[in-house]
Amino acid sequence: MSEIESESFRLGQGFHAEQLPVGFRFHTMGRTITETDLVTFINLTWFTEELFTDVHHDEGRALTGRVVPANLVYCFAEGLVMPSLQFTGLAFLNSRLDVKASVRVSDTIRVEAEVIESRPASNGRRGLVRTRNEIINQDGDTVIVYEPLRLVAAESNFPQLPTNEKE
């Protein structure tokens, strides 16, 4: 068990904006990526690159074996995070994404997240929340890091931050 797992909450119900202060951390359950997942994703998205479709001619490739597209890993990670936004997530606004390592069929991923930005939106009933999400494999290696910014509902009026304007 990692430090973040022992010091954070497991997801289940969506958080409201005011429940997501900077420094708040959570983690997801794990999800093993199967051959069926890979084949379905490739066919659905038309990711027909030989790296993902030809298992017999991988000599000379930088990556060998049943490599999984990073897009699939990212999509699965978002699915694992979704319980944190159940009934409260309003919009996905943008993200930074960095692929650190490859993922293969039979790897198990989970997400460890930390809130790195949290502020009221222009409407006080919503907040803007950015997390740093690390997708971790079964060996504890970080395979992708992404930082989504989301619009999240507030339970009540989100506290307004002080301004530097003179009255």
C-alpha cells in the first residue's frame, strides 16, 4: 500500500467543489486491461497502427508485445475517477498529459490524485478544480500523469476569494 492510499479516501460519491481544497488526495480501485479491452478500443477508434494489431511482426520495434494505446489507458483512468464526480462534475475543461511508460495487456492500473488548484468559478455555485492524476501500474510505476481542470458543482455558495481591488 502506498503512502497516498493510506492517507486518502477511496472514491464512491461525487465531491462538491468546497470538499476539494488544494492538497486533498484520493485514489481509485484498480482495473486490469484485457485483450478484449484492447481489441474493442482499437476497432472503436480505428487505431489500426501495426503496433496494436500485428502480434507476429514486432522485430525492430521499440515496443514489443501487446502494447496498449496511451489513449485507452487515459480513458480507463478517467472511468476510474468518475465516482469522484458522480452528480457533481459539470464539465471537463482541459488537461495536460505526459506519458511516462508503456502499458501492456494484463497490466492493472489505478489512479492516485491530488488537488493542485481549487477556486470559485465566476458563478459562486461552482468551482474550478484541477487535480494531478498519476496512473500507476501493478508494479507501482507511474505510466501517465495528467492534470485535468474541471467545473464542479458546489454544495452551497463557494467562498469567494479576496481580491486586490480597492473599494
